[in-house]
Amino acid sequence: MGKHNEFGRLGEQKATDFLIKNGYTICFRNYMYLKAEIDIVAKKGKELVIVEVKSRTSGFFEDISQAIPAKKIKLLVMAADHYIEDNNLDVEVRFDVITVIKKGEVFELEHVENAFYHF
């Protein structure tokens, strides 16, 4: 596994730990449907939360909307729809992004709720 893949998995684990600490239940990690992958499927209250994790070893995200292109959003929506249908759920859904930036030995996380809307 390449170092970037290992770091991506570490970022997803940091995001998962953050969500659990903040009262979310993790339903699934790395949910695959066709060409789409949802990093984390979580639940908080009656809401299903689809979480995209963006990890970097340096730098920052100026605008979270720049980090997730329209094509990726379409894939996430398609995979979320499949997850909901496959599990026979009747829930409200929101799409969040968690950015994980490693600065030295420290990880900084930012959780953006409702980062984008499905269309």
C-alpha cells in the first residue's frame, strides 16, 4: 500500500474517532457502490450522515467546495441512495466533509456539516 493510501486511512480513522467522540454512530466505513466510495456512513439522531474525508500532510483548504468536484458529489449521492435503498431506511440525509491536516505530529480536524447539497 502506498504512503498516500496509508495516510488516507489514518485520516479516515482520525475522522471516525472524532465522530464517535461527538456522539455519532458509525454504520459503515468505505462503502462501495459501482465506482463510488463513501468514506464514512454515520448516524446522529434520526439523520444519516455521509462523510467525505480529505486528508493532507501540509497546506490548507481555502474553500471546501473546491476540494470536492461535482463528479465526486454525484458519485456520493448515487452511493448514498444505494445504501439507503439497500438498508430500507427512511431517514434525512446530509453530506459532511471532515478535513484532516497533519502538522508535524499534530492532527487538525475541521468538520463541515452540510458541506454540499445533493441535486
